[in-house]
Amino acid sequence: MSSLTVNAADRQRLLETYPEVFHRSFMQRFGLALVAGLVIVYLALSFNFFKVIPTFVNGNWDRASIYIQDWYSWRAQPRLRFVDGKVTPQWNSRGQYPRDAVIDWMLPTAAGGYTVTYGSDADRLEVTPTRVDVYLGGKLYPVEISKDRAILPPGAPAAMKQDDSKVTVSFGFEGQAEIRTTQVYVQRRFLGWANFFFDTQSPFWGRSFVEVAGLMLSGDRIDPNMSNASLALDNFLNNASWQHGDILSKLMQTLVMAFVGTLLGTLFAFPLAFIAARNITLNRSANWVTKRLFDFLRSIDMLIWALFFTRAFGPGPIPGIAAIFFTDTGALGKVYAEALENVDDKQREGVKSVGASPAVVQRFGVVPQVLPIFISQSLYFWESNTRSATVIGAVGAGGIGLKLLESMKTNSDWDKVAYMVLLILIVVFVFDNISNAVRSRVMGKKTH
């Protein structure tokens, strides 16, 4: 068995031959631990500076939960107003029910009031102008209404709270109610999206899918001027609650903004990149000026360009197209120029050796090398701009982004927000796959 002992002479020889192994610097020995410590200290300072933990602790998580629920459900929101000793219902503009409809969860009483049921008779409101009887789990909690306030009853559960002059009652997912001196603001929640296909003015409203399909295929004409299928499509697109036609047209506007802006950016960046490339244009001043132009265009964020052009041209797709065009010209120009500076000069020299003009040298000696890269980058930017066009649309550049912002501002159309977000996700998914497939073919790779 061989010995692993190293004598003094061998040890000295190893130390002299490989000093970097046995005499490591301070950073080599402790650098990783030092960097890790600095990162931890930096994160701790950042958490303290931005008050991350207090923000999470004090966040309105109940409100966030309500917003999430509004994405996959809908709320009927009648106001039961106290008028001349009677309770009069008033509905919001979404119009989930036809006028004078009989609603099974909100029925009038003989005394001129209303009974509002939340899921079952054990959870309900019995509303009169002077008193609201709240039943939670079958137990009665009467809320008296005086001239200046609604009064929380003694022993009320945590689901009932006194909020200044009003009393709020939570029924969980089923909804809630605000009892005030002049009205009861009812919010009744249901799963799904109300009237998504047809609004209450449509003759197809309230019919099942089978009934609608039967009318479209073989039923008698509802409108003598058009077929039932055409009428159904018209009623769907002009749905007053969901505005499908307007939303889809805004989505198409967003796609056009992204496509035209990217196309213009590509067309302008292509020739400018040849001027910026040092191995193509042998003029240092022209190289420097063109590259600084690229830096200027891409250093200003697309959102800032959109705000600038919105002020210049007013709201609409033109500011969005201009913002994408300016940003992409700078970004694509830089990418194109770097690709040109890395081409193989042998191919250029081969074309030049047969006496070709400079333009022909670039056409046949340079462009075939960089064209797949140019197309791939432009496709990637087009895919990215499809998402970016939504954001810049929200600041006035038109498209579905502006429609999305309008629905958010109402604070009651979160189901419509979810609908538009879903449309955007579908479009981004489709364009992402199209872009990947085209890029793979351009770069000579098989798609899987």
C-alpha cells in the first residue's frame, strides 16, 4: 500500500510550482461568503426602506379577495330606496334583469318592503323603511333605522359591523349589504358571467344553448329582415352589457398597432444598421451619430413615447404606432448593427473579388448571413409589442388597453376586466406560437 505522506522537499516544490493553489487571495477564500452577506444586507435594507413587511401585514386582503371573486362571478346590485314609506328598488346600469322581472331571491312583501335571500332562508334580509331584520344562520338581528343612522343591534356577530352611520352585513361569497338611513345597498353574488352572450333586450335572452341553436338552424324568423343566425350574431356583438363588438374591434386595433409599429421600426432600422456597422460603413462619424441615435430612441421607454405622442396627436392608434416605431427603431437598429459587425468577411471578399459594386457586395455577401437573425429579432419584437401595445393603450394610445382601464375605473366591472385579460392571453399565446414557428423555420430548426 503506497504512502500518501509528502516530505518537506516535495511540499516546498509543490508550493513553488503551484502558488495560486496553496496561497489563495482573500477574495478567493471568502469572496462568495462576502458577496452573499452583502446581498442579504442589501435585501434587508430594501425591505426596511420600502416597508415591505408592514405593507403586506396592513394590506387590504379582504378587498383583494372581493376583486378576485368578481373575476369569476357577477354581482346584482339593487338599491332598495326608502321613498314615501315604501321600499323602491333601483338597479345599476349593467341591467342583469329585464324591467319588471320577478326575481326569486328578492321578493316584495305585503307591507311594502322586500325580502332578500342570500343562498337560503336562514340568511336573508327583511327590509322596511324603518327597520331591517337581518337573519344570519336563522337567528334574528334587527337593525333599527333612525333619522341620522342605522343602529347595530347588541350582540351582533362579527359579520355585522357599524361603519359610521351605516351597518354592513357580510354573507360571505353570497354577497353583502349596507344598511343606510335612506336605502339598503344590496350586493348579491352568483357564479359565472351574467348575460355574457345576450343582454336582456335580445329575444334570445334567457334561452338555453339548445334553444338558441334550434332557432338559428330551423326556427321561424324572429326578425323578417334577417336570419336568426345573423340576428344572434348581431345581438351578441352589440350586447349592451359586455360590448363584444367594441372590445373585439379594440383588440384588433391593438394588434394593428403592434404590427405596423414593428414593421415600420424594422424598415427604418435595416438601412440605418448598415450605416452604424463599422465594418460596413468606414466612416467613424457616421457610425457614432447613428449609434447615438439608436441609444436615444431606445433609452426613452415606449410608455413615455406614447404619452408624448398622445399629447401631440390626441388619443388613438397613431400615438401607439409612433411609440412602438421609435422604440423599435432604436432597439432593432442596435441589434442589427451588432449582427452586421460579426459577419464573416470571407463571403464579402468573395463577392467583391468578381468586381461587384458595393451595393451588390452587401446584397449577396452580407444580407444572406444576417437576414435570418434580422427576421428572428423582428418577429420577437412583434410578439413582445403585442403585449406592450396593451399597456401603452391605457395611457390614451387606443386599443384594448384603454378599454381595460375604463372597466377598471368603474370598480364594478371586474368580470369584464377578466374577459379582456383572457382575450389578451389567448392572443399573446397564439402570436407567441406563430412567432416561434416562423423563427424556427427562418433559423433552420424543426418545430416540435
